[in-house]
Amino acid sequence: MASKVVTMARLLVPKVPLLVSTTLVHYAYGPAKPSWSYRFSVTMALMRAFVAHLNEVPVSQSQIMSKMTDEKAPVNEGAIATEAVVLKEYREKAADIMERLLNLQGIDSIKLGWDWKNDPAAAEPLMGEWTETRIKGDNYKDGRTILYLHGGGYFLASIRTHRWATWHMSRQAGAKVFSLEYRLAPDSPFPAAVQDALSAYLYLLNPPADSGIAPIDPQNIVIMGDSAGGGEFLSSTVFSQLL
């Protein structure tokens, strides 16, 4: 615990001048955009500084710092977050689908540089999280669902870092949001994250009988993501054409 506090202090103390300058600029000259609150201005300044810092430290250290910030990320007030597990059988089916398309393109594990079908990390549970608003309206009755893939350069972030986004999506779209804790590089490079995304889609189409959710019509599923998650969306959509 003490080491985490020290690491966090080393990360934040150098940012004090940035916080002071951001505060002065925000109140003296106004925010960068009219819609930006003071809190949002500070958040954006810290995010930009963090991204710039990533170029100066090893990936492993960046991941440690990222995990420290998301361990206690709260569920937004007015939201319900429910944990879910995508069983191994969905990963196996996704792997079979992906291998068919990769073979058609003449791409094998040798060309990809690693044995992606036997990734040790795939033995770990594939975790997901359902997000919905506490006030359930009629909008939920049509089964509309968003499969959300978080951004983070394929090596950072998690379900928790993007809870603010999934809650707003649920509220604005009148939909339940299923976000995914997909595998990250460099331990599990491409196409591991895409396999996990496709696994989650298969899970939504035909969930286990004891999952507590009914199969979802593909016409009611929207797959979306930001940054790296957007790339996963495009890739998983291509592979899903073989379903």
C-alpha cells in the first residue's frame, strides 16, 4: 500500500504547476470550449499530460499506473453495474471463426508472430460489466444493447476507467451497455483483443441459460468503441460476417 502511495505521489506532485496554470487559465480566460466545466478542463489537462508521459516510461510502468487509478473507480450515481463472465466456450468459438477468415487470407500464427490460439491469458475468465440507469423506462423493453469496447492504445485502461462513458451511453440511448475487460498488449497482442470482442458478441447472441439474460436479437445490438476500441469494433465486425 505504501509503495502505491509513493508511486502516486511521484506521478501527481510534478503536475501541481499544471493544475495551477489550468485553474488560472480556466477562470481568467475561460475554458477551451464553452461547454467545459472546471473539472473537465482539469481532467483533460491531466489526460494530455499522462499521454505525453507514456512516451517516457516503459509500457509495464504505464500499466501499473493505469491500474492504480482505476482500482477504486466508482459506479456513477444513478447507475447499476453488474458483473458478468463470458465463458471459455465463446472464446473457442470466436477463435474458430477468426481462424477461418485468417486462413482465407493466408495468415497464420507464424505471420502474426505468436500462437494466439494458445495464449495462456485466455485461460483466465473474460470479465464484462452490464451498465444501466437506475430508472428503467420503456426503452429497455425492446432489448437494445450496446457492446462497448474501451480505448487505451490496446495496452491501457479497463471497464472501470470508462464507467462514466458507459453510464452516459445507457442514459442517452435508453439501452443496456455491456463493456468488456479484453486482453491487453504486450502480453496478449493482436488478435487477442479482437477475439475477446467477438466472444462477447457471441455471448450476447446466445447467453448461457443460467446467466439471467435472454438472447439478444443482433438487430438490437450496437457495437461501438473509442480509440483502440473503435479499431476492435471494425475488426470484430469483419470477423462476424462469417457467423
